[in-house]
Amino acid sequence: MVNEAAAQGAAQQAVRERGVRQELVGVVTSAKMAKTIVVKVTRTTRHPLYQRVVRFGKKYYAHDESGDARVGDTVRIVSTRPLSKLKRWRLKEVLARSTRVA
């Protein structure tokens, strides 16, 4: 019981220090670069005049240290400090594997 409380307190302290990271879920569109993946995040919004649901996507470059994400995988990425000119995100987890045969 004491260990659980101590662990929870340490986790809350770490969150307070770093802040809450922004998270996005998207599909990997490219994994050809070294330790880098391209993730397409699709958002839906309502058109202001016609009230129709419109989908649009944006590409994010994310750091994949271990290289376990493949094209077609659904992944969760989190914001981080700038790692290069384009990379401001890193791979947190692979949510679903692609069933596509390469």
C-alpha cells in the first residue's frame, strides 16, 4: 500500500515537471527513413456554411527509435522537444498492426 502511494506520488511529480504531452492517433504512411516515420492524422470537422462533415489530414514526422512501426500501422504519437528540422513528435505505441502483406 505504501509502495503504491509512493509510486503514484512520483508519477504525479513527473507529470507536474514535464507537463501533459499532446497525443495524436494516426496511420503510418512512410517508414523508409532511419528512425523516422511519417504519420497521417485525419480530423473531421463540420463545414461552417454547408454543415457537411469534412475530413482533412495532416502529416507529422515522428521519431521511432526502435523502428517497430510499419506502413499501415495505427500509432499513437506524443509531442516532444524539437529533434530535427521537421520532427517534433515521437512514437509512443503501436495501437494496431496493418494486415497488409508487404
